[in-house]
Amino acid sequence: MLRAERCLTLLNENEGGWPDWMPDSAHNCLIGCLLCQSVGPKNRGLFRREPAGESFNREESADILASAGENNESFRAAVRDKLAWAGLSTIERVLSRNLHALLAASALRTRPSAG
């Protein structure tokens, strides 16, 4: 049984803080997730990563990290154009928060373990 209120996709695509029960290491994507779908017996082996077709350079990534969302005017036109091209204009308000969480989780995964 899936508990939708604990769905990373749901949390990634809606504003607000992260729940206390969510470990910092849980973040694995900017939006979406679909890990639950990828491990299901009917879907196993059917999921693959595809190139997005667009990427953000360092300056654009810095703009995303610095923004507070809510149609922040500090976003460069190029960032908005790329989000629109990918059909992601509606997630601008959560993009900075999600990217911060994803980078922090990535750092946790690459940190050498003690012992």
C-alpha cells in the first residue's frame, strides 16, 4: 500500500517545508521521482534516463539557487525560456528549494563514511 502523503513527487511539486520525517538523503530529483513505479514488478526494467535536451550553466544555476521562487525577477530570461521549453514553468516557485535539497542529498551520498 502506498502512502500518497509520503510521496516525494507530491512534496517536490508543492510549496512548503519538508516534513520532519523525511531524511535529507531522500531527495533524488528536482521534480517527480517515480522510484515507487520503477521497482514495481510490471515496470521493472522499463524505466531509463533520457537526456533532458536542455541544461543550465553555472550562472543560470546560481540564479535558481538564489531565487526564492514566486516568479522572482532575478531569474534570467534564459532560465525561464528553458523551463518553458521543458514544460516546467509551473515549478519555478519550488525549483530553488528542490535544487538546494538535491545538492545537499548528493553531498551526503558522496561524503566518505566514518569507520
